[in-house]
Amino acid sequence: MFSKIVVVLNDLPESQRALRTAIDLARKFDASLATVSILGDPPAYTSFAIVVDPGAPAAMREDRRRLQSLLHEEATKLANEHGVSATSAIVEGRETQAILHFLMEQKADLLVIGLHQHDFYISRLWSSVYDVAQDAPCSVLGVH
């Protein structure tokens, strides 16, 4: 049914639940697994950091990239422990467009996304999830 499964990673617990679900599905369907995270625009307060240290934005971006790389390494290790081969990617750009482009590039059959609990980001989150689900070239599974 599914031959290429993509899961979106970040540092939240819901993402880890989505990863475990994606690994289980990949094992059951003998599918390949790809993990992806988005290195989006820096937070707004970054502009203030430039005043203090002009190199701060680049250092912050590299730190975010390093943390995401660690997430992917752990995800690949977990997948391998369950007999699933996994590839990983950190993509840049706006969340929705970056994910959609990655899905098309990978020829994904299924996108697995962790659904976050209610918090301050809920309206932005649901807007992003809805946009991805509407335009995704594959099925989308939201995991609580």
C-alpha cells in the first residue's frame, strides 16, 4: 500500500510519536522511510541580536541545524533498530512549501505529522497542517 513514507521531525513529543508510528508503518508495509525537518526563518528577535553581535544570526542558524541533525541521527538509529532503513533531510524555506516540495521530490505515498496539543501556536499550526494536507501529493496521517 505504501512504499515511501515521510515523517516530519522537530523537538516536540508529538513528533516523536509520529516517528514511532511511521517506523511501525514502514516495517509493516516494507516501505522506505525519510525524515525531514524544516530550517525555517529565524525568530523575530534575531534582528536584535545583530546589534549586539553581527555574527549571532549565523551562529543561531548553525546551532538549529546541529540540533536538527541530532534529531535525524536519533531517528535513523531508532528506525534501524526496528529493521527499517531511513534517510534524512533538513530543508530550508517556508514550512508548507518546503514540505510539499520534499514530498514531490521523494515521490512519497504517505506523510506522517505529529499533531501538537493546544497551545499558543495552534492557529498557525492548524493552518500549516491544513495547507499541507490540501496540497500534498500523497496521503497525510496526523498522529496525536
